[in-house]
Amino acid sequence: MSYSIKENDQQVIENLCSEFKLSPVLAKILVNRKLIKPEQVRQFLNADVSHIHSPFLLKDMDKAVERLVVAVQENQKICIYGDYDVDGAMSTTLLVSFFEELKIQVSYYIPNRLREGYSLNIDALKKIKADKNDIVITVDNGIMAHDPIRWAHENNLDVIVTDHHQVGKDLPVALAIVNPQRKDCDYPFKGICGAGVAFKLMMGLRQRLRELDYFKKMKEPNLKSYFDLLAVATVCDVVPLIDENRYFVTEGLKRLQHTKRVGLKALKMVCEVGQREITAGDLGFKLGPRINACGRLEDASLGVSMLLATNEETAFEKAKMLDHLNTERREMELNIVKEAKEQIESKLLHKTQLGLVIADQNWHEGVVGIVASRIVDTYKRPTIVLSLKEDKTLKGSGRSVSKVSLITALKECESLLEKYGGHEAAAGMSLKLENLEAFKTAFDVAVKKQMQFEDIKDLILVDDVLKDSEINQLLMDELKKLEPHGMGNAKPVFALSKSRVKTKRLVGQKHLKLQVELPHQVIDAIAFNQGEQADEIGNQVDLVFGLETNYFRDRANLQLVVKKIINNK
């Protein structure tokens, strides 16, 4: 593997440096992200409330708000129907908290992943109806739930769908369907997550209630206070951190630093974050996985109940339970990833297939999605991981690469599937065992229409090759202007050429700690999961890396986070 520098227009870089007083390094990074026009750069560097679009640009928002105004005025019962991932848990918590603030009767229902599966089901709706609810609001699901919503319609139970997943050929017969992915929806940004759509519903309803003078006798909800929940969902659902998402997460991280939510404070304590400035990485790699773990292995309601907790002791106990489940999930994941790779290598699937489909009866359904992500990281192609159930059906999840729309590929195989849904990067599906072999072939064919073997490049694109003099605290401070990082706004990747390795040692058995000697400084470097290369590394190397601040014993030092070590010949 080697690296290549992204090509860019030097004149554009010079213009940005001049107009915005930027270093050439930062200007190159912005151009690499296709931020070329001054107005684009200005908006990116100064995320503010002006980025937020009107909720009423979403199709059916007016219908949903009109129905909810009646519910508020008549104190009708509302049930929030969530999903078992982080986005679903945060969406549920958002709306439950909001309606509680409005003094409205509200409850929530999270389906069990293993017993009920994804989205609405008729048995759950029967329970919700029996509890005398007047309205069901789905969050992060519902767009493909035709039969359950038809049952609700026939039984006088109003359903408002809020979702962000891809829309099928037909829409369900819901009272309102709020989804930016609708073909007849002119909302200017399609990248909000499920919690983002739920938040838009809150915005729309608060605006309408304000117009009706509803808040004369009670305090008006401060929607900015919900940005902490919205930030976690936005980062963990891996939607693009651009447009209004950038503002949501930027403000949400500030709120999270000093959140008043008992549940989030307990979770931060368990994750050991918050003593320093909290980052999007903390949400994606620490807070999020623990909330996800209960939905993967047990009952996702545990995560929501922790987030809604008002007692510190109760919240902390639930946070510890989530932490324990996450440890169990990690161990299970490692074993399944090992078995999945053995299955791929033994059958030489990576040599002939671009669309990988692997299955086993012993793989836990709750972790197949994250296993698929690990396989994609290794083999750089769309992967579906399936768990075989006792009734001879297979249920699983898929993850993709930027080149391939997973939902488009699955649409080409839909005759072989019992159920499927998702978006370009991730999807879930179920099928009969008798269709497995045909599905493997069909999926591979569908993927090959979107990518070729040449697209699997063993090459890393870097934003810039840094000089010794450029690696300093000034650059680190300037790079913070690019935060928060995530999907659509990746952390910058740099290279150093002909660097001398002063020292190297193993850390935690599988990580490699280096000291890199440059002409005018010695800098620390960490290469995660690259410990096996220790004996192969020569004295002089090229490094591909990200730059971060490492905190240790109350000291902050610059550190290279190494992606690849290339020996100089």
C-alpha cells in the first residue's frame, strides 16, 4: 500500500488563504472537500442557526402538526414507536421528553430485535390500541410498514410516520408521512437522521402552538436543550456531518459537555468522558456503542429508560448494565468476525465476488451488522452477514462502501427477499434458506453493476504531505475549525516522508507505539492494531497519519495516529 496526494487548484488555495486568513494546509483540506466558493467555506467554518431549514418544507409536516395540535388541546394519548438502535433510542427520548414537557400523556414502545424484528408489527399495535392510545408516532422506522399501518387505519388508530430511510414504490396509508427521502418532498437536505426528522416535528409543533398562544400559561420548550440527544443520534447513525447536521452536532457537543440529563451524565461517567472536551469520536465510539449494545443483545428499552431517568442512582445502575452488555458484545463480535473471515478465505470468496454474503446458524442476530462493518473494512466491498434461525429463515444486516448503494443493490434482489429496508450505506433484510444461494449470486451481480475489482484500491489519498515545521500546536488549533468530524467530513489524513523511527514498542499486545525523529523535533505516534508489523519496520519510513492531541496524566501532547507505515527502500 502507498499513498497519493489529492490534486487541487493552487490558485483556489491561495485565494482561500488570503480571504479567510488560513494556512495553506487548511485551505487544501477545504478544497479537497469540494469547498471552493467563498460562501461555501464561510458557511462551513461558521455553523450557526441560519443553517436550520423550516420544518414545514418537509412533505406532510402540516398534516402531522395539525393532528398533534388536536391531541395537545384534547390531551389525547400518544405512543412513540421507536427502533432499537442509537438513532431510534434518541428519537424516542426526544419526543417522549418533549411531550412530557408539554404535559401530554405519552408512552413509548421499542420492539424486541430478536422476537419482533424491525419496525411496526400488528401485535404491538394491538397492545398500543388496548392501552387506549389515540396516536402512534413512529421514529426512525415505519416507511415500509404497509400491513401494520393498514391495520391501524382500519382500527381507528392514527399513525404519523417519521422516518429517514429509503422509500419503496408505494407509501403506507398513514395519516402523515414525514420523510425527506420522499420523491415528492422538496426538503433541501436529505441527510438528516431519524432523530433529525423527530426534531423537525418538535419544531413544527412548537411553532404552531406558539401561534395559537398555547404557551401563555406554561413555559415554552427550549428546543436547543435537546441538541445533546440529537448530536448523539446524528453522529452514531453515520449521516453526513454537513448542512444543518453540522450545526446540530456542533451545538450538541457543547450541551453534552455540561448536560443536565441524568442519564447522559451517568453514561458519560461509565465511558470516562467529559473530564476533557467531548468530541464526536466520543459519541461514535464510546457513548453510542453502549446504547446500541442493549438493542443488539437484550431489550433496547433499557437504553431509553436510562436516558429518561431522573434519579442519579437508577441512571448509573442502568449505565453500568449497558457497559457490561457492550463488553459482552465486543467479545461476541471478535469471535464472529474471525469465523466470517475464515469462511471468506476458505471459499476464496474475496477472489471472485464483489458482493459478499456469508451466513451461519451460530451467529447472534444482534451483532451481524457490526460484523458486516468489520468485513467491509477488511475487504473493501459491500457485505451482508446473516444469522440462520430455527424456522429456516435468515435475518441479517449489510454494510457498503461509498461506491455502492446497498439499497439499490437489494432492490434488484427483492424477489428473493421476504423483507428489507435501509439506505445507501446500511440495510437489514430477511429471506428463506431455500433462496440463500440464489441471493448470493444475485447480490454479487447487482454489486458488480456499481463497482469493479479495480475500485478496490490499496491506495490511501492524503490531504497533504506535511513538513516538520508544520506539525505544531498552531496547526492543531486550526484543524479544530473543521470539527466535528464524521461521515461527509472525515478527519484530515496527512503523510510524512523519510521519517526516522527512534523507538518502537508494543502497547496492549496489538498496538504499536513509536517515537518519530524529525529534523527539529521528536513526536509520539500510535499505530492501532498494527503491532504485528513491529519487526518489519525499518529505521526510515513514510507515515500516513491523522493528527490529534493525546491526554495523559493531565498533560496534552501532539500525537500522530498512524494509518499506514511504509518502509523506505
